[in-house]
Amino acid sequence: FFRVCAENKVGLGPTIETKTPILAIDPVERPGEPENFHVADIGKTFVLLNWRRPDYDGGSPNLSYHVERRLKDSDEWERLHKGSIKDTSFMADRCIENQTYQFRVQTKNEGGESNWVKTDYIIVKQEMQKPVLDLKLSGVLTVKAGDTIRIEATLRGKPQPDVVWVKDKDAIDLGRSPRAKIETTTDTSKLTVIKAKRDNSGKYVITATNPAGSFTAYATVNVLDVPSEVRNLKISAIASDRCR
């Protein structure tokens, strides 16, 4: 509460008090605009949008965002979510393939809303990128019998490529081998073969395929083991100091 009175040479006059309490806090202003607003990925019916928090939060760390879109040649913006969102990434789905859109984002806090930041006009369609593989292997991979064979390749391509691992010319899918395990993500593919044997030596072939094309990479593996037992041991001649 606050109160005030007037004063002159005679003395103080009557005081007047505020009727309601006032919370003493720093004022909150409108936040800055989101930084680095850009399209991170485009699919057949979606656009992935990313941005950074603004440098200026207006005096409040409690920031949220609004994301909207509109069709080209339209003046009407469509809010893409209920309320506001906290994340600095948003998947704008349910887009119409081959249609052109523009997207915008603004920051919000208790002090108000920032100006909008917009993308360029974007055609929503499936991007086509031929697969590319990069094996993380230099030269021949040599392991001892009983050890684990590990081969990894980085993977790129749009749409997401299908990956197949085979060995030598057999063209047998290694995914069916009980000692082999294949793990493929959006950006890597790994082959693991446990308890390696001599017959695991050879050329390993990885092929990535999508509608844009295919890419094949090769890795050579050499498994070392102790010699096998000697066969057909026979003595053909005996002397006092030697045998044959």
C-alpha cells in the first residue's frame, strides 16, 4: 500500500492511502522476434519448422510461440495449434501435396506478442535425393575368431532409403543370420556379427535404395584363427635319427 499527504510551514495535512495493494515487480515488455526461423525438412504432406529463442525476452523467461500458415494468394492465416507452444520446433502436417504455403511464427510473453517472422513461399512435396553411403572403415577390417565384427555406414537420402546387407556373391540377406544384427536409423546403418568365424571372412555389401536411385558400398573382412588340425598324418620312412 502507499499513502501521501501535503506539507507546508504549519505542518502535515491528512493522508490518503491507496485502496488496493500493488505488487512491486519489474515491468514486462514485448519479447523479441524468434531467431533463425527456417524450414528444416519437407515431406509429401508436412513441413518441419525450427527456430531459436529471441535474444530479448522482454524481462520474462516465460516465452511461448504462435505458428501460422497460409496458401499462396490467400490473405487468411491459419493457426496450426491450440493456445501457444513452448517448443522451438513445430511439425506443420496435413499440408496438401504440391500446394505452395508460407509460414510465420511470433514470440509471446506476459507483456505481449512480438512481430511475426515469415518463411519464403514453399512448395510442399516429397524431396528426392539419391541415397549416399559412407562406410566408417579404411582398408580391410581384421578381427580374431570369436570377436565381434562391427561395420557402420552413414546414410543419406530422401525419401528414407531401404538398406540391405549381403555377403560375397551369395546375395543372402544377413538380416536372417542368427549371429548377425542390423540396425538402421534415419542417418546410419550398422552391421554386427558376433562370435566371428573364418567363414565370416569376405566382402560385405551394403545397398541403399529409394525412388531416386541406389548406392552400394563394400567392406572387406578378414577373420584370423589358429590353424586347423593336421590331417592324414602318415609315416613313410624311419631312420635312427629321423622319420618321414
